[in-house]
Amino acid sequence: MSLNRQEKTVVVEEISAQVAKAQSIVIAEYRGLDVASVTVLRKQARESGVYLRVLKNTLARRAVTGTPFEGLSSQLTGPLMYAISADPVAAAKVLSDFAKTNDKLVLKGGALPNGVMSVEGVKALASLPSREELLAKLLGTIQAPVAQFVRTLNEVPTKFVRGLAAVRDKQAA
């Protein structure tokens, strides 16, 4: 079912709004996927905060024109599914993980602001830890010296108390 001009304008505006706040766009060919598989993929995408949409490539080209993702236009051929995410890793991770279990979804490429990625680039991006994991590691790294310092400071009174207890036990005996 084709869209009229007004409906196409609405779709392009919606996609442009998503692209404006995006940090990554990943594209994949979905030829041969059944409805149940796409439903599972959409659920995973929604849980990860990824906007997933099947679009006509001409509408997608119009949406990315004049944005940092304009270089992606050269990769827009065939039946494509677009994953748009504010987290640079989330879109790549969702599509890459789904493609591992379902061979009908084929990654085609992607883009970060002002840069286009190949399929290998998308897979490499998907293998990076998420933002939350990186923040947790950073917090652990920052917290480690402070925790060690506190343990060291705690040892001085502990040793003093142990010494007093030893003197008391010696005098009592």
C-alpha cells in the first residue's frame, strides 16, 4: 500500500526527528524474516531504547539529507530495516545479536555522526560494552584507590587495639 505525498512528508519528519537525536544508525536486510521473528526483534529493540523501522529507501534518504548521517545514503539499496539509537552501541548490539540467531537478517552497514561503517565496523561496535557497563568499570576504577586508603587508615587503630589486648592478656596471665 503506497503512501500519498502528505503521509510521506509525515514519515520523513518523524524519521528526521529520530535522526536528529541519534548517535548511530544501523541498517540490515530483512528479506525472508517471518512476522514472529520481526515481533521478537522489535521487542528487543524497544527494551534497548532502539527505534526500529522498515522504510522506503527514498524516504530514508530524504530524512538523512543535511544531517551528519548523510554518508549513509550510498548504502541504502534493497529491502532495509533501520535501527536508530541515541546510544551509539545499542542499535548495533540489538541487530548483531539478532542476526547471530537468525540468518535471514543480514547486516548491511551503519553510520555514526560524520562517519559510515561497514558490516565489520557494525560488528566491532556491537562487541563494545554498553554505556552502563563502561560507567560501572570507571566507577570501580575511581573507587579502588579510595577504598584501599580507607583500609590502610583503619589498620593503624586496629593494630593499636590488638597491641593493647595482647598487653592486657599478658598482664592477666
